[in-house]
Amino acid sequence: MFSRNQRRLATAVAAAATAVAVLAGCSGSPAPSSGGEGGGDYAEGEWEVTITSVAADQSVLRPAQEWYMDQVEERTDGAITFNRTTANEICAQADQYACIEDGSAQLLVTVPNYQPSIFVPNSLPEITFGPTNSAAITAAMAELTETNEDVKAFLDAKNLYSVSTWSVGNILVGSNTPLEGPADLEGLTMRTAGTIAAPNFAAAGVVPTQVTADEAYNSFSTGLVSAAAGAMDFVVAWKLGEVLKHWVDTGQGVYSEFAMYWAKDYYDEFPDDIKATLEEVADELNSGAEIEVWKNGYDSADGTHFVGTDEQCEMISSIPNVETLTAWDEETVAEFKELGALVDGETYTNEELWVRNATAAGLTNAEGVLEDYWSLIEKYEAEYDDPALSIDPVTSCIESFNG
């Protein structure tokens, strides 16, 4: 098992070896244009990659994918270029995997819980009342998907090569009456998502309604739901701040994530030097760059500005309809956690439910995968202990909103 630093060293050695091989090669010999070993000069646009993504332009989950594509294009000298489709343009938000299956896209950014049986290994951050250090979550998921053989086998079978998994941050619940504790959730029809968060709400008497982000606003106009649970994005990017006055952090922490994958058969055809570059970019994304652009925003290579959570928090403060932004205290959160997760009339702990779901989806040794994840979380929480990385943006925004 390699650490990220060992992997970077191996990448550097491989790159150096490739350079020596190129210099020692026969003059005028063309570099391979696809597949196999080797390296050298590639034509601009040698690989034209189409991305399919659920990340809307205004979402704070968008900067990570833009940073990744910009870095890949720059570091391959344009050999890889991206056809940057708009969110859900070529595949529906709830079925992004179809674009990998039919070959219309080679790079995918999705929310795993929209198709949980396909992306279940990357759903580990959905275990609520768990870690809220998103830098640690991203780093832990990167190492897990690279080193755990059961996870790799599952993703291989789906033709997926995992690049990165990043948290959406702490969950917020919006309503038009203040919610002071779990008892206030009883009977609410609520837009929610997350394979664990929704059963948590069900245990408190909520009627969960699984609605994708792009359908959330309309679900209120049709009367389908009366409350919503989601990331800070939902208040601004999906405009729910316009229809819901009171927002509260219920203490569940992270409930969902975004994940980026290559179509594995396509990725495998890249030459070794291109793969080394892609791994280098992914390593940087997973070791702090994702958190930086998530919080601070990102100006892409073409000059487009994508907002981060700091800017989004300022936007929340300027929405006239939003009256309160608060958090439940520790005692109230403990009361909520004690309720567990309710599915089909049976109550589970969050960990039990994740193992149940993952096993049903076909992941071998789900308990062992979960144990590896917790160990990696502990490792990276110690590494990423700087408050700038470890404090969730929702927590910071609540403080500034009420400051």
C-alpha cells in the first residue's frame, strides 16, 4: 500500500525514466498516440474527452471539476481537451451513468446517492453523525479507492476509475416554521437525499421525498414537500432560500458527496506518461486543492468565475426571505442521533445501514471496507487539523450570519 508521498515519488521516477527513454530513442520515431507504454509529443487535442456532470454553474461543488480539467489540459500541453457540457445536458441528473455505459462521455461527475447501487463505495461520506472534516474525507476516499481491493473490484466491474470524492458539507434543513428539535420534524414532508440521512429523518417521523437538486424548487410550487434538507447550495444555487425562511444545522454533519470517475476502459488506453500526469493532478486535488477551491471559489482558464462557500455565505445573508440560520445544540443532536435510521419498519445504526446497503449493491466485505475508511479518516483528520481546512463552511456561515 502506497502513501500519497510514495506515489508521488513513484510518479516522478516514472516520468524521469520516460524522459530518458525518449531522449535515447531513435530520432524521428513517432510517439504512440494511444495505449501502451511510452511517451513523447502528442498532438493538441489528441484525446477529446466529454464530461457529463450534475454540478450546476452556480454550485460550490463545481470548482473542483473545473480545476481538475484546467490542470489536466495545462499539464498535458493540450493533448487532453475537454468538451465541457453543461450540467445534465447529455444525461439526466438521476442517470448520469448512462453516459458512461453508451460511451457518450468519458469523464463523469455525479452524486453517488442518485444511483446508489452503482456508486456505493463512494457513498461512505453519507454516514451521518460522522466526520465533518471534508479535507480528511476527500483524502481518505482517495486512498481507499486506490488501495482497497474490494472497492477496486466493485468499480472495475462498473467500468469506473475513481478520481476523487468530495463532501457537500454539513446538512441544513429549511422550513417556514422554526425547527427546535427532532420532535418538530414529526409529520413533515421533506425533500431529502442521502442513503443514511433520509432514514434518519424517517426515524424522527419525517416523510422523506427523494427529489434531485434540479427538481427541488418545483417540488414546493407543486405542494409535493413542505421542507427541505440539503447542502448550503440549496439555499442559494437551487433558490430554496426564496421559499423557505428558517434554516438549521441538525447536527448530522455530512450527508452526501460528489464523485468523479473516468470510464475505466478509456482511462486504461492512455499512455503511461499521460496516466502519471493524471495521477499527479488527482493527488493534488485530493490533498487540499479541492477544499481550497470549494471554499474560495475558482476562476477557470477561460475566465469564468465559479463561487465558493465563502461567497455563497455572503449571498445567503442577502436573501430577504431567509430569517434565521442556526444550529441545534449538542444535547438536541444527541437526541436525534439516538433515534437511528428507519428503513422498512426496522431501525439500524448508521453503520449497520451502510453495510446493509453496500452488501445489497454487491460490494464484497462491506464491513472491512468500512473499517478501512474509519482508519483512514482518523489518519487524515490528524493531518488536516488546520481550522481553515477542518471547519465546515456551514458552521462558519452560521457564525457570520449571527455575528
